Amino acid sequence: MLPQLPDDYQALVTGASGGIGAALVDALLDDPRLARLHVVSRQAVSRDDPRLTAHVLDLTTPDGLAALTDALDGQPLHLVLNALGMLHDDADGIAPEKKLDDLDADALSRLFHVNAATPALLLKALAPSLKGRHTVLIGSLSARVGSIEDNRLGGWYAYRASKAAHNMLMKTAAVELRRLNPNACLTCLHPGTTDTDLSTPFQSRVPEGKLFTPAFVADHLITVLSRRSPADSGGFRDWDDQPIAW
């Protein structure tokens, strides 16, 4: 698993209390080469493993990002997996739009903040741990619906646009990372439709065999990253390691 990484590598997973995030945590803890796993979430995450260090933080806030930078104190990270994301919020009445009349400025702003701005600001917060010449693999969850070329159905304005913005921010960051660390590789990842809270209201529309378990997705995303090199940095791949058009 992840042969590019050194023995005793250090990793970080954000969104660690969510479905995909939790599955990524479990998959990494199965790797005997892992030395330290930092997990970040708004709810406490615990495992019976001394290699896990939990940080209860809200990374959508400046204070949460600053606290993470302080906690890491510049120690090198070799693997970063960002599993933060938002599609809907029943409590606030946020749902995927079906038509222009459904557009709401506050909902647009919130999805852009969670899905696009926060992953970029996360990289800013982690910069002291990414700079250098050590191997770094970064995977940030995107979505196929964020592909402009692939958009033939319309709808889901905020989610589509925020994921497209995420991809541009990650692509731009990948260019800079080449200067900060020539051994870094950043990849936008489409996990497929996964059986989590994010997809629950929409699972009835998923074709048979296309609703994946979080464990299946975690294993496949790690496999995708295991095949990446710095020359691939800035790419957009799906769970089956197929390229996705921007």
C-alpha cells in the first residue's frame, strides 16, 4: 500500500468522522508502515491504536485551521487525505437545486466555503508540513459532477460549481507545490456514489451495483494514490483510476 511513502510515514485525514473519512482512517491503520495518523473532525474520533492522534476542530473556521497548524508544528506529512464535503443540510434547508428558481445566495456561499475554500485553506494551513523534499501524496475528494465538460444533466448548481471551483483551486495549488516540494503529488478524487449520509437522500436514483460501501471506496482511493507520481500532480481521477475531464 502506497509504496512511494517511506517506512514510518505520517498521515492526516480530515472529515475523519464521516463515512469515507472513517473508512480511510481504518484502512491506514491496517498499514504496519504507518507511524502516526492525525485525524481531524468536528466530532471526536477514537480507535484503539496508539498511532492515532485526534484533533477535534472545525476546519471551516480560521481558528480551526490555525489550531491544526499549531498542533502539527511543521512536522513533515507524507500523506494528506481531505474528505470534507457538503451536498445538503436539512436543518438549514439546503438541498441540490433542480432549477434556477431554487438558487439561494446563502446556500451557494456555504457550499463554496465548505467544498472549495476550505480545502484550499487547508493546504495553506499545512504548508509548513508539506514544504521540503520529502514524498507527499495529497488526495482531496471532489465529484464527477464538478466536471464542466461532463455536465449534460444540469441542476445541482451549488454542488457542481463548488466542486469545479475546488478542482481549479487544487490544480493551482499543485502548480505551486512543485516549487515548494518537487516530490509532492496532489490529486482530485471522485469516490463514486458512496453509502453515506451525504448520498442517502439520493440513493434511489443510483443504478444497481453503483452504490459503494465506504470501505470499498477507501481501498480504491488509496490504490489510485498508490499509482501517482509528482509528474501526475494536479490530476482528476475517479475511484477506478480513470481520468475525468475538467
